[in-house]
Amino acid sequence: MVKVFFGPIHKQIDSVLVIQFVDAGIIWVHNSKRHWELTGGKLEPGETIVQAAVRESYEESGAVVQASATVPLGYYVLPTGHTTAVVSAKVERLQAIPASSEIDDRQVWFKPVPDAERSFHDDIYAQIFQHIGWPDE
């Protein structure tokens, strides 16, 4: 089991996972190569966690997020050592999904996507949803 550590981030971060809030809902994106997932991706050289969260939000879902509307929640470390920051972000507005994106659909859900329809079947999402008060299945 991969444990999500909630609180200050004191590690070198490789990627971000962004929980994008639209009112009480969360944006889920459908990856054309996988299934439904939350947005996220690798940090670019010299990029901060917040900058990556803002960029990935737009690149993957067309969501416009201001840096001031992001909150780092914590992080998790995969068995390979890859470390991902978990960030919440309030979406200012939605634009079209960029044509260069691997995402072919986005939806705002007011409950978690059923596990069978998700790209990833681990307990990372469940830990995050419990932390933010969103019941998982």
C-alpha cells in the first residue's frame, strides 16, 4: 500500500496530482489511453509544484486555475521512489480541452468515479477522498 502523507511537503517532487474543484464537484478526465482519472503530470525543469498544478490543470482539462487558488495537501512516494505532490485547486473557469491533450473527455463529478472505471486501482484516491471529506465507494 502506498501511503499519502498529508501536511508540509519536504521532499523533492517529480510530479503533481491535482484535485480540481468546481463548486462541490471535482473534475475527472478521461485519458484516451486509459480510463477516468484526476489531472496531473511531471514537473518541468525549474518548475514549482504550484506552477506545475496550474499548467497541468489547463493542459489536461482546459481548467483555468490561479496560483493563489492552489493548496498543496501532501505527497506520496511510489515503490520506485517517484514522489508526487497532491494539490487542490479551485477552478476559475473551464475552456476547451487543448487539442494536444491525451484527454478526450472531462466531467465534473459530485462523487468519486466508480473504481472499475478508473485508470488506477490503488488506494491513493481513497486516502485523498477521505482527507477532503469525499466518501469513496
